[in-house]
Amino acid sequence: MNVNFAERAHNHNWKLDPIVRSLLDTDFYKFLMLQFIWKNFPTVTATSEVHNRTTRVRLAERISAAALREQMEHVRGLRFRRSEIVWLAGNTFYGVKHIFEPGFLDWLEHGFRLSDYEITEENGQLIIRFSGLWTEVSLWEVYSLAIVSEMKTRAALAELSEIELDVLYARAKTRLWDKIEKLRPLASLRLSDFGTRRRHSFLWQEYCVESLQKALNNGGKGARGQFVDRFTGTSNTALAYKHDLEAIGTNAHELPMAMAAMASRDSDKALRESQYKVLELWSQSYDNELLIMLPDTFGTTQFLEGAPDWTAKWTGERADSKDPFIAGDEYINWLMRHNQDPRKKRLIASDGLDVDKILRLHEYFDGRIRLSNGWGTLLTNDFRGCPPRGEDTFEPISLVCKLTSADGIPTVKLSDNPKKATGPADLIARYRRVFGSPVLSEEPVLV
């Protein structure tokens, strides 16, 4: 892809340049989860909220609420194209055809709508709240985050001259290539793009994906000496569709948070067991490479200690909020106690990865477990040190959209990092008691 980023930014004078142009422009796991919700909880209501954890960056002073609403309304007016539905129906995902049921795809094409929302300003921040049926609320997550992130980018770009824009993108391309060069010697690397939600822009994400594809594929060898693709794909469904890449993704915290909230009306036992109930339901729809546990919603250690024996037969685990070195060792030891060979299991690292950590993880786990790296914001939005004036307006921020209620009940996420915990304080205290999750030391959250 040959894009003159500087010229495009400098000549940006059209009335509305949509940030999200296709409903496929979201993480693939959102579709897997949406089918799960559609099948199991079609009448459940939900609310969610976009929140900026980097409070020093006052988004309301950089982004116009009216312009944000224009972008959101554009997305609400989008519909799935027939060609997109045909691709979802006929494509092979993780080696499986027809992963999406005909009834779900028919609803997606003819019945799907995004929920209502409201935008407010609070303490210099833009707050976006969504409410409606869970099936209407869920997909807003990535659309809204990508919109806010790119609007922040556009506001910063507008302050630069054309020559300064040239310098900015020249430095960013060099920075990206320097990172890729460090990864090229790793023959057994498994790397995918997880950078949709907090990207610099859609076009920059596409540039990063194409760069990885060209630089890392057709040059690595697997355990039996065969050539393998080290760049395994992208979580962005639109880019997977456009570039014939593997769409990557499994599930997220949204599901156990919602099921725990609904179970919390019953006994403490029902609340605690809800984290395994979601796995039972998930396995009724998906198998093999999609059987990936996400154990940190209410604390990884308690999850593994109480997990039923059948969970050890799942394909792997994603380590999201715990130090991946510690989480990986903990998972490997747990597998061995359950008579499972860790070398046949998958560990997905996905929290704030950058090239140096990817290199260290590869060295540490190579030959011990099948390591995959989900490279996110610091792939698709790392412009640190690139602006010609030295300003910090292009630095990535920790922007999240979290479920806040399910079926009228507030939701909670404890996380392995207390800085990522969400929910009312009294409910967080109850969840810590029920799940037996102590308050761990806080770790800085960059993205």
C-alpha cells in the first residue's frame, strides 16, 4: 500500500471523512461473542461506557462532541454488505468452515442495529454511554474506541505543516521498520495484529499490517522444517477480509462480567461458578483453537485453583493483565499438575506488548509452550518521539470501553492489575470476598 500520509492529512478538507467505513472494521472476537450473545442472551439488556484512563489528556479539549456525534451517527447508518455476509458465511476461520450459523448471519444482515448512546463532558473528558439490548450494545466497543482514537490523531495532525507531517510519518515508518527488523531473526515467531481499538488511524493500521505480512512471512520454519507464516493475521475483520488474512480472536472480559452480574442475584456459589459456566456455554458453539481461556477477569490464580478438570483440555490461555512471564509459568505449572503437555498448549500474550517484550517472551517460552503474541497499540499507534516539535499529542492513551451493567445489574471486573478494576466499590469488595482475589500490587497502565 502506497499512501502519502502527510499529503492526505494536509489536504484534509472534506466535510465528513468517515473513520469507520464498514461494520467489519472491528475485532473478530466481537462477532464470535455477538453470535454467543444472540444465541444465549437475546433479550438481555446491557450498558457500556467509554472511559479514558489517561486522565492527564483532556479529550474534551481536543475533540469536538458534535464532530464525534457525526462519526457515531455515520456508523449507526452502516449496514453489512451482502459480500461481507457471504465472506463470513463461506470463509474458513481457524480451519473451520461455517463457524457462523445461517440464522445469525441472516439476523446480522437484516436485523442487526446499534443501540442508542449519549455523549457527555465530565472533568475535561468525553464520556460515551451505550444502552439497549446486549446484542445492540456489544459491537459499539471497538467502533467507538477507534473513532475517538483517530479523532485525537486528526486533531494533532491539524496543528502541523505539510513538511512537519512529512517528518512525522518518515520517523514513524522508520520506527516501525526498526521494530520489525528485530523480529525477523525469530524463525518460530507467532505474531498477530491486535491494534484496532487504539490505532493512529485505519490507514496506518493497514500500513502496519501489510508491512508485517511482507517482512515476516515466507521466511520462518516450523518444528518440522516447513516454512510457516510468522505473521499469523489480524484481529481487524475488515483487513482480514480485504487482504485475505486470518481473522484472529476468541473472547473477552465482557462475557464473564455479564454472566457474573446476572448470577450475582443468586448465591455466592452461583457467582463464583459463573466464570466456568461461561466456558461451558462457549464450548457449545466453538472448539479447537477457539477454546482459549481468559482467566484474569476476577483473578487468574483463583480461577486456575478452582477450575474444573475439563478446562485443562482446552487449547490455551490468554494472559491479559498479569505479567505474562508470571502468568505463563503459572499456566504451565497448572497444566503439568493436570497431566497436560504444555508444549501442545497455546499461551497468548496481549497486554501492552512491544518488540522488546516480545523478544524476551519468545526467548523465555520457546520450546515450553506454543506462544502467540497479540501486538496492539504499540504496533498501530506508536508515534512517541516522532513529532518534529517534540509535542506529546500523538502519544497513545489508555482508552477503554467496558460493560457497566447486564440485565440491570452492575458489572465488575477485578483484573490481576487493580488499576484495571471496574465497578462500584461495594460490589468490588463482594467479588473479592467471593472469588478470594486479594488486592495485588498496581502496575502502570500505558495503553
